[in-house]
Amino acid sequence: MQIKSQVSLAKLHYWNLKTMEFEGREIYEDQREYYRFTDSDKLVHRWVVEKGIGRKIPQGCVIHHVNHDKHDNRFENLQITTWNEHRNIHKSDKRQARIEETRKGCLVIGVVALGLIALCVVYALITSLVRKL
Ligand SMILES: [Zn+2]
């Protein structure tokens, strides 16, 4: 207990991390699922963009993962956006997700309604057969 309290939480977190290699350097996955270099703590996707464009990312810019896979740090998958543009990208994603959700809901209601109709038809057929007997 004594020893544990002297070790920072960050260090404990690091000990439990799985590290990988990226372009010959060691990387790890942070709590927000982004890859970082273990030596500098720099975000890998920002490093890839800076290497790709040959200069620092302009201040206030946010890097967006085009295919939404935070682990896909290929230069083609990274897009430099302003904070506002980035917020709008994710806002329209949420809107799209809501539309998708509604569509699924309608499909379920449709299937249930068809099922009920089918049951009614079967019930009507059976009762008319029973009456004939
Ligand atoms: Zn994004």
C-alpha cells in the first residue's frame, strides 16, 4: 500500500498498457483510444499529418479520422479541419445515426404489423373451416 501510493496513477496505467510498434517507434493506446508515442506522448495521427504536409499543424486545427477508425492513422485517412468543421462533421454523423435508428424502428413496426395481418388471415381461414365442418 505504501509503495502503491508513491507511484503515480499515470505510471500504473502505463504498466498495464499494451505497446505496439509504429514506424520503428513504440506506441500505446491512450484512454480515449488514440495511439501515442511512448517516448514523447505525441498523438500518432497528428505526427503522421505533420510528416505528410511537411510542417506543423496550424494552431487550433483538429485532425479528423475520415473513416472514423481512430486506429487507422494512414495519411489518406486523416483530414485537417477547424474546430467548427470538425464539430459539424460529427453533428451530421449523429443526425445520420438518428435517421438510421428511425428507419430500423419503422421496419420492426412494419414486420410486426404484417405478422398480425397474417395471424388474422390464418384465424379467419381456420374459423371459416370450422364453421363448414
Ligand atoms: Zn473526427
